[in-house]
Amino acid sequence: MRHPHPSDDAFLLGLFMDARPWLAQAHHDRDFIRMLYEQQYSARRTGQETRYPQHLDFVVEKVGQAVGRIIMDLGRYDWRISEVEIHKLARGKGIGTSLIRSLQGTAMQLRLPMTLSVNETETRLHWFYHRLGFDLLAHTPPVLELIWLPPGHPGIQHLPPQILPQSLQQGSSAG
């Protein structure tokens, strides 16, 4: 992992576009589609910066070649994975698994849980994260909140309220 450089901008936009092929069906004009993707990419980045002001953006490399990105908030109580994208030509080669396991190894040393959200319809992602030890923390349609607890962690009941979904925070009327 490394911090992105300005020269990575086209690659990162391309990753965003590849992960959202349905946007290309919005119009027949290629210039319009490109503008739509650029606007959506910018809006997504602004949203992440607002929700996770302490986030870190990394380019994932394999043998010096950019193959993906990960956006994380390395918080005091947990590490929150905001987004992981691996280029379609690099998928299925263990890159995402190695990336998450490496992060889990470091989080384990710090005894920090890792959290993330996935869309409930993304069953491929559910299995991917389940295989890596993530469990369901909360289901708030259309999102599943997942958590990985390092070995020896006392359990979900001992998590600080700062990392719990709103529906699980004490005194919440939801849930």
C-alpha cells in the first residue's frame, strides 16, 4: 500500500468506473457518461471525506503495479474500512485477501477491531469477508455492518459506543 500520487488519478477514476458499469447505461453519449462518472466520483470522495475526516487513502500495488485502492479510517477504537476496490483484471488472485489479512495482523497486534459496511445485495462480498473472519454486527437495510474482532478481544458487548451502529447504541430507539 502507498499513498496516491497525482499520476494515479486516471487509474483511480477507472477503478471507480469499472465497479459501477450500470452508470454507463444512463445515456448514449460517451462524453456525458464520462462527465457523469467524474461527478459521481467527486461526490463519493466528498462524502467519504465528510463521513471519515481522518481517513487514509491508499493505492494497492502488486510488484510495483497499481491494482487497487483501499480507504480506511484508522480510529482510536477500531479500523474502519470505507472502501476496497481491486481492478477487475487483478481479481481472483488473492490480492484482496492478502491485503485484508495483512491489516488484520497489524490490528491484532493493537487489539483493535475492524469494521466495514457492505450492501446487503452484494453476496459475493459477504462471503469474502466472512471467510476472513468478519461477522454480522447489525443489519440496517440496505446495509450490513460487519466486524472482525482480534483474538482475545472480550466481545461485541465490550465495544465502545463510538464504533457501534446507531441501532445498537444504548438508548437508541431503533432496532
